[in-house]
Amino acid sequence: MAYKYAIALTGGIATGKSTVASLMGLNGLRIIDADAIAHRILDENAAWVSEHFGTEYVHAGKVIRSELGKTIFADPEAKKELEAFLHPKIRTAIEEESEKQDRFAYPYLIDIPLFFETGSYPIHNSVVVYTPKEIQLERFMKRNGFSREESLRRIESQMDIDEKRSRATWIIDNSSNLKHLQKECEQFVETIKALYPTPKL
């Protein structure tokens, strides 16, 4: 049975999910990376992308995600078409990984950026990486080099970060520095250890 011990790790664009996932891994939690799975499946279907969106989005058998992203976020219909094709394949792959992890009978994280938006995963517990909206915007602009307008468009394509926070089982606050974030992650791992017995090996 998939997802029995799963905890969804989510947040917003540039709130620090990848950093949190790395820190959680260093603290001993197992992680399924939905983004990595999505990237793999996208590349496996590069021919489909080329056929439906154009050959300029594929190079050497790999999808140029940055270029495809510009088109997708500017065209709701194109975004809808891509998601309708990819999401079922991604869900199947994540479910297969989840079944493997559930055999350990101990909690693990599934890093799912659009967990609340899609409502596609029967996972009861979630942890949201939270950053105030203005800091989120600043970090995204700095990281990606996009204009304020383009950055806002990307961020607003997802559910509002405060809404995600209100739905979370647990919250990781990433409004300060890395030292603060490390402490938040360590406290979360301690919470999980207190709630569940030692994993079966």
C-alpha cells in the first residue's frame, strides 16, 4: 500500500524546499524527489515535447526546461496540455517509489511542489517550507535573474504560500538564515523520531 508512511514536503517557488530536503536527508530521513522524477520523465518524453511544442525545446535528447518553462507559464493552455500528459506518468512513478519506502514502516518525505494544487496524492500529513511572500519574491529574482513581473507570474501560478501554511501539519520556517533553517529541520526530525518507533531494518 503506497503513501502509508509518507509525509508531503511542499512549499512555494524559492521558499527553500531543495535545501530543506538536503538537510532532512543529512538528518536521516529518506526522501522521494518528485521534481527529479518529473525531470526524468520529461526527458524520456522529449520526442513528445518536440512534436507538440517545437524542436527548439529539445537538444541532444534532453528537454531545455528553462525555455519550455517560459512558454508554459505564458500560455495557460500549453501548461494544461503538458500537465495532462506528464502528471499521470509522474504519479505512477512516485507511487512505485512510495511502495518501496513503505516497506520500512517508518516515515519518509515526498518532495511534491504542487501537493496542495493538484490534490493527486492521498497523503495525510504535510510539512510546508514557509517564506514570507516578499522574501520569496526577492530570492526567486536573485536566483533566476527574472524580472519582477515574470517572477510574480511564476509565483502566482501556485497556491498562495500563506494558504499552504494554513493547511500544513508542520511548518519549517525559512525566513532567516541557513543556521536557523538547520535548527528548524533538526527540530522536525526530532518530532518525527518522538512520534514513531525505531525503523525496522
